[in-house]
Amino acid sequence: MKAGVFMSERKITKTVKGQYAIDGAGVHLVRVLGNNDVQDFDPFLMLDSFDSKNPDDYIKGFPFHPHRGIETVTYLIEGDIEHQDSLGNRGSIKSGQSQWMTAGSGILHQEMPQPSDHMLGLQLWINLPKDEKMAAPAYFDITGDMIKKKASDTALVRVISGEYEGVKGVEPRHIQATLYDVTVNAGKTFTLPTKTEDNVFIFLIQGDAVIEGKNIDEKTAVLFGSGDSITVKAPDGQDSRFVFFSGKRLDEPVAWGGPIVMNTREELMHAFEELEEGTFIKHEAIR
């Protein structure tokens, strides 16, 4: 497909307005996607958004907890989150940075937000396919200089993963998901090409947008049907900032229990048994 030439525009099939929730040790956040959205948003499982200027909303963080069978992508527009796992790995995610973590066969970690003028970002859970659920855990730290940008008079596209008009982001180890952070300039209309074979949605993280003539509120996920492009308009007088997600559906059974996602109920129960027995960790995390 040539740049600027689109066969068919994707249409909205579902919108999900984020709801305020409390998770971890008392973190106030916006829960966007969860158990009820798995089938539609496959391979994407959960999406949480953070947006607060009050450290009391998030300072208690997410103390040590397990994961298995998924990947998590944390992206901060503003803020600072320190992370540590049970094997002694530690680091931090700061403004304009991301971390792509493969939980795989199992990891115990904690994520502790630090006081900031503004905590603004998100965490996405991506399902791992059946054959890769027990892969070795891994961290992929994405620093600001690794997130390349493509600007026009219409929009600014920050390429976290995948490729946009020759600008390349990181290449994920497992699910080949494409993630962009896009700002559409006030009053402008922006058309973004998409991979025809992928499931595609966007999340309006800052500012409202107009899609198909409909006003879409900030903190809303918008799922699109088949096609090879999407079009988003920013309202007059206000930029529209969204994160774009694209990935091939897995179309596999999902057995989801808290922080662990497997394919069968038996696999899920076995994981929790291993947690109790102290045999949950199978591999040392790769960095």
C-alpha cells in the first residue's frame, strides 16, 4: 500500500469510556479495558490510565505481585515509576519513556510511582500466545531517544513500536504490536494507515476527538472494524492526543485470574498452586 493511498477506512465498532478505579495498594486510576473486553480487543487484555497531579492518588503503588502468561507495556508521558523484581532487577521509567515487560513463565515484581508534578501515562496488558506463555521473563527498557518522531502540519507521531512512514520504533520480542503516541493539532484532521490484518484501537489520553462526525470524550478507547486506515479530527482550539494500538488477534481461549492469564482453568489453578508452593519462578529475567 502506497503512503497516502487507502483502500478503505475503518469504522468504529465499539467505544469504552474509562471508569475511575482503585488498584494496587490504593492507586487511583482509570480502568479502560478489562475482562469484559477480551474478545473484542484481542490480543490486548487490560488498559489502565494514570492522570493525577496529586501524589496521594498513586504513591502507595503496586507492591510485589505475580504475573504469568502476558506482557505489560508501561508508557509515561509525564511522571516517574520505580520498578523492582524478586530477582533483584530494578530501574525506573521516567517522562517520555516506556518499559515492555514479558512476564512469560512467571515474575514477581513491584511498581512504585514517585511524587511528580503530573503523573500521566498508561499500562497495557498484551496476551501471549499459547506456545509462548511459558517463555523466559524479560525487560525491554525504551528510553526517550528510542522513541522516534514524525511531524507534519497536521500531527506529531511518536513511534514506540512498529513503523510509521519510514520511522521505526522498537521491535517486540513476542507479539508484534504497533504502538504510536499521536498528537493531532487543534482543528486538524489526521488519517493514519493501519495493517489490514491487525485489530486496531486508540485511547484518547489527553483531549477529546471527533471521529466519523461523533464527539469522543477523553479517556475513551475506540475500537475499529476492518480496513486499512483510521481518521481522527481534533476539535477547534484543542489538540487531541491518543495512543494507537495494533496487533494480530490470537483467537485462543483465555483463562484470566487476577495477574495471571493462561488458556485453561487447569493451567490457571496450577499457576496459583505454584505460587503457594514457592515454585512459581522458572527463569531469571532477561534484560
